[in-house]
Amino acid sequence: MWTALPLEGREERGEVGTDQAVIDGSHFFIRGRIEIPVVNTGDLFAWLVWAEVSGEDFLNISDLWTVKGREATAPYEARLANNLGIYSEHSLGLRVRLHTRPIGDRPFVEIVEEHPLRYQQRNGISAHRVQEIAHLLWPGQ
């Protein structure tokens, strides 16, 4: 949503940090990680994404930002605010849950709506698929 705003006047309409963003005083975003296990390796493949939360949840998350034990908070309902273009099905707007983690760790984004991401998050992907994704995102490397 931020990149869709015209450059002129963008700064008046919102603020984007490394982990939180607010646009027009009515759209609230938290940055998190969609983690996908890489089968037979013990590794994780992760998408760094934005999730849109309610204003009330944004305030709650902000209030707990530096509070030890914040990871005990129940997950927040949210919508994925990115379209990951390598998937044939759009990911923008997918229902997700945002799981707060200890201070310094970005939230875990759990895909709850039917989508290939949900399947991959639960079942993992091969190391070969990770290489394919890298090639799709950075051709020629």
C-alpha cells in the first residue's frame, strides 16, 4: 500500500519503519516472517512480509513492543499485505495469524486461509524448490 501512494505527499499520509507502518491513520501494519521448513535439512525458508492488523491490535502490539514475555500474548488476526508474485494465486489479503515472539524477534505469520503458502508452511518445501524460488526472484544469479 505504501509504494502505491504518490511520492508527493506520501510523508504526510503515513510513516513506515522497519517493523511497523501506519497509512492514513486507518491502516496499520506489522512486519513478520512466513516460515517454511526445508525438508530433510532442518533449515527454514522465510518470506519477510507485512500484515495488516486492526488499530486496536496495533496499539496493543506497540504497547508490548519492549515488554518481556510478550510472546505469551494470543495471536492477532491479520491480513497479508503483500502479493508474493511467484504464486499463481494472489497472496494479498490472505487471512493470517500474527504470533508475537520474544523481544528482538519478528512475529511468526501463520497462513490460515487455503493457499499454496499454507500447504508449504505445514508440509515444507525441498531445497531444490528454494533454489527455484531464488532463480525466479533473481534471474541470472
